[in-house]
Amino acid sequence: MTKVAIVTGGTRGIGYAISERLAQDGYKVAGLYGGNAEAAKACADKLGIATYQCDVSDAGACETVVGQVEADLGPVDILVNNAGITRDGAFHKMDAEQWSSVIDTNLNSVFNMTRPVINGMRSRSFGRIVNISSINGQKGQFGQTNYSAAKAGLLGFTRALAQESAFKGITVNAIAPGYIGTDMVAAMDQSVLDKIVAQIPVGRLGTPEEMGHLVSFLVSDQAGFITGATLTANGGQYIAA
């Protein structure tokens, strides 16, 4: 039976590339999106995947959308927690909304999406969960205490849930991308981009497709012995012990 994959934030940027690769691999893909219906439609039309609008910071909405995906496509075998936002600012100037909106969308969403699928995975003795963290969750970043805290939290979540779930055939891993050439990054001023690339030993930005390849491997049968791991993909910009 064809496996079903949910990708949050799955219709743009890195999420689009993940959805594209999983669809190419033969999975039935549900790409979740927050508010850009035009981009979601373009993604669905081009990739031939199902798309669903969902506020991943809302636990009830997540439970509802998982139920809809399972009714439409079948039980969820793979979950890629990719959705994320930024609300940057120095901490001494950061307000509560900047903090809570990032924590809710980037970290609490992982509970909101994983909780409705974990029992089904356990009952079927199979599951693949991949959490998209960030280089800034590993090393921190000026002006991103909220984002760095959320992305670091994903790593602890990954390690703990991996230990709880391994004997049930469920792997839980994280990917920590560095600077990736998405449309958002490409829109930066060239002088800023040049400074970023100068800090990357391989001398270039990563590509969304490279992140899609990593997810493809981690959700495959060949990666069944890998769990609780964080794969860094930052061109050598930060090498974690």
C-alpha cells in the first residue's frame, strides 16, 4: 500500500522541495499551508499532491486536518514538521507576541501535528517523523532568541520521542539546514548574501532540493536504524560535536 506523508509548510520553499521529492518517490503527499492559497494551488497543480490549509499553532485545527488527510488519502505513515516563521528582533526589544507566535508556530506545532498521528503509527508498528530544525537552533543567532529557542527545542523533542518510539518501529530524526537558496533568501540584498556565503566553507548556499533528498533518505526503509539523529546540512558553516 502506498504510504501517506504530511509535510507542514509543504507548498513553498524547503517544504515545496520536500513535497516534490516525496511525490517523486511515490508517496501520497499532503502539503499543509498557512495562508497563501495561490501558492498552494500552484504547488498542487504542478506536483499533483493534495493541499490543506491549517494553522499549525492551533491544536484543534491540526487534529481536524489529520483526520481529513486520513479520510482522503489513508493513515499517515510519514510526518515532516517543516512549518516555521520568523519574528526577529533583539531580545531587550522583543514583545510577547513576537516570542509566542514563533514558539507556537515553530515548536508547539510539532506537538500539535505529531500527537494526532503517533498512536496510529504505534498501532501499525511503522512511522517516520522528520523535524526541520536550523543551524540557528544549534549555535544561536543574534536577533533570534525566539527562533533559536524553538528550533533548539525541536532537537530535544526529537531525541526524547525517538527513544519512546523506537521499539514500535517509528524513527524520529531532525535536519538542521544552514542558509538555503529559497526565494526568501534569494530576495536579500546581494551584499548581504555575499557576506553569508563568505562564511560557508563550501562557498555557496544549499538548495531546497538537497533538503528534499535528506528527507527522502530518512523516511526510507534504508534509514530504519537511524533515529534520534540530527543531520546538519550547512556547508560546514557550523560543525556540531
